[in-house]
Amino acid sequence: MSETSKVIKDRWQKLEELEANGVEAYPNRLPRPEKISAITLVYGDYANEELEGLKQEFLVAGRIIGLRRFGKAAFFHIKDESGKIQVHARKDLLGEAYKLFKKFDIGDIVQVKGPLFRTKTGELTISCTEIRLVTKNLRPLPEKYHGLKDKELRYRQRYVDLIVNEEVKETFRKRAKIIQVVRHYFLSNGFLEVETPMMQPIVGGATARPFVTHHNALGIDLYLRIAPELYLKRLLVGGFEKVFELNRNFRNEGISLQHNPEFTMLEFYEAYSTYEDLIVRTEELFSLIAKELYCKTKIEYQGQEIDLTPPWKRLTLKDSLIEVGGLSEEELNDKEALMNRLEALGAPKKEGEPLGKLWTKLFDLLVEPKLIQPTFITHYPTDVSPLARRNQDDPSVTDRFELFIAGREMANAFSELNDPRDQKARFEEQVANRGDDEEIPPEVDYDYIRALEVGMPPAAGEGIGIDRLVMLFTNSPSIRDVILFPQLRPEHS
């Protein structure tokens, strides 16, 4: 029998003994305790004489995270969501309850009551006059409270990870704060928060393999959405001029440090705006988050200082391939030379790809990893931007940008295509170019074309990955660090 199994067996035995002595191991009706942080905030600087003069008992509850026994007395720390405090338990104060307390373990959740005092070492402590078991712990926490070391185990048992690693809790507090800042920014700028379908009859708004489900009553297959874009733009047709959604998307593709099959996106659309207006909004939003979290616009990410002070650098895709990627003007217009370059870089060769697709593939390999400081890459080719408006001066490119920070894409935005004729032609071309890939259903959303025929005002829209945003602002190297329960392979017993 392993050491862990022995501990678990011992705790089950203690549970039986406690219940045999009339102790309710999982009570329900309990008086509401005070937050530990509220006590330490008010009384943290009190001298021992001042604490003795309070003539007051405090009721707190939390998990035992450290325990030292000394025969007829013990010191232990309990921790709630807000903080931790030391407790002193003595047999002469607790009486018969002390015998039961001796069956308590690290990991148990308890409620204690008593006055405050300060130990000889100066630590604020509760002198325990009452103690009650709230929840018996049957599985030991990681040894010596040093936390989990195995990353996958931490993701799989996030509930334990949160108990033993305070910095993990802080990451998710910051995530909540970031979402609050994002929501407040858009609401205060006149946007309406909306909800659109998560199950959709047609895959639209992006190019990705979907998850498929089946609706029994309707007798049809539906797809978990890969993007809410086409529904949000239908709302512009309907007369809402500023809309946003904090949404869950699902893409049946690879898992990596930057990708999870289920992820959170911010998408927003604004009538009578262009992609250039959204550049300003993006700079405002990111710098606002930095100020709200850190009171400055310079942050640290994986050993590099990122300066989010607006304005940020702008480069066209073509110029970035020349300036950062090292390609020549002549090479950019030579499809055979570009394919040879891609083959030399280890990219799979695919005949018949349009020039714009070759540019973006080379950008991913040669340029994107080098864009550390915030950089807007603009004017993407039309053949890789099926929903974006063509540039008025050069129809071969679109009024579109992608934002890159720390070598990864953070946002994608463009002036919206609202001409139903052009949109229909591009949808049909996109479907034709998909070929025989059965995992991406080749369908045209003709209802969306019909909506454009009703009339959508000129507009711009943007998508920002919330998970990557949180990675940036919490200095997290992996997307799994910022998702409470990331997707993992099934655990094998």
C-alpha cells in the first residue's frame, strides 16, 4: 500500500471515529463567519495590551494549512479566500473538544471562535475557545504545503492547485478584473452587450473545423460556433449600431500553449467606423487594462518589457515581409520563389495557392515571432480576408489589421464588407477553394447575404482573444495557465 493510500485510509478511519462520537463531519447550518482579511486589516497593528482590552471573540472559518501539535496545545493556520490567520488551541480551554480536535488534519475545513492575542514572536493569533469541524478532508494536500509540481496534475486537479498555489488564485482574480474592465469600457462607450447562438446551422465567421452536435427535435446537425461574427453583424442590419459580446467559441483543432478547443473571445462591431477607428479603440483598451491592473502602461512578459503606451507601430503586411522578414520586392511577386522559400522553411507545399495566402504563410514564419512590441499589421490580401472591405485605392488588399504583441496575434479587425454582391462572390469563391476537406462543411450563409441585401451601414468590427489577453497581462506562458479547467486527455486509472 502506498504512503498516500495509508493516509487516505487513516483519514477515513478518523471520519468514522468522529461521527461515532457525535461529530457532524459535513454540517450544513452554520453561523456566517467573518472574513479573515477584515480582522487582520483592522487589528493587524494592535499591541497585545490593546487586543486584551477588546473583550471580544471572533468567529472565522477556513482550511487548516499548517498544524504543529505540542501535547496539550497546538498552533495551526487556517485560510479562507481573503487570507490566513494563526489559531492557538489549548486543552484547558477546549476541554473534551480537544480530544476530537486531535483527529483533525491539514486540509480539514474548520470554524473557530475566540479572542485575539499576539504571540511572543508577534504574530496575530486567535485563542481558540470553540472549534467545529465543517468539512473533513479525506485526501491529503501536497506534502509540506509546497504546492503541486506536475503541471498537468495542476491543470487536472485545479481545485488542489488553487488551494496550495496562491499565485494561481491571483491569476484568475486578474482575469476577472480584465473582463470587468473590458465590459465597462464598452458599456461606457455606448455599446450594447448581446448574446448570439452558440449552436449554429452553418459554420461561419471564420475558417476552422467545428464540433458537430445533433438536435433531436429538429432532426438536424448543428455546429458549436467558431465565431459569432455573422450574427453580430445581423444586429447592425437590425439597427443596433454598437454591439459587443464576450463569447465562448469552439474549434475542433490542435491544442498548444496558445490554443484550447474552447476559448473566450471579445467581438465588437461599430457602425460608421473604419478599421482605423478600431486601432485607436484597441490602443485605448489595452492601455486602460494595464493602468487598472498595474497603474502604468509598461508591463513585463516572459522577461521582456512591453510598452503599451499609444500610439503603436503600424506596418502593412507587404512592408513587414520586406522590413522584418527580409524578402525583396521582386520575390514577393514571384509565386514560385515564394513556394520555394516556404518549402525551405519546412512548410508543406500546396499547388494553386493564391499569392496572398503565400504572403500570410511567410508572415507567420518570418515576421510574427519577431513582433514583440505592439504592432498593427495592416492591408491583408483580399484572398485571405473574405469578410473585409476592399481598400478603395488598392482592391487587391483589404482595410484590415491584426495586432501582434510578444510574437503572437492578439486581435483581428477590419472595415466590414457590406456589399451583398461582393460578399456572395467571395463566399462562393471561399467554398470552391476548400476542395474536398469534409471536416470544414462548404456552405454559403445565404441568410447573411439576405441580411446584407436589407442593408448594413458601413461599419468596422474586431475580435480579441480574452485568453491571450489574460496571458499577456498575467505574464503566463501557456493558455492552460489562464483557463480554470483546460481541455486535457482523459485520465487513465
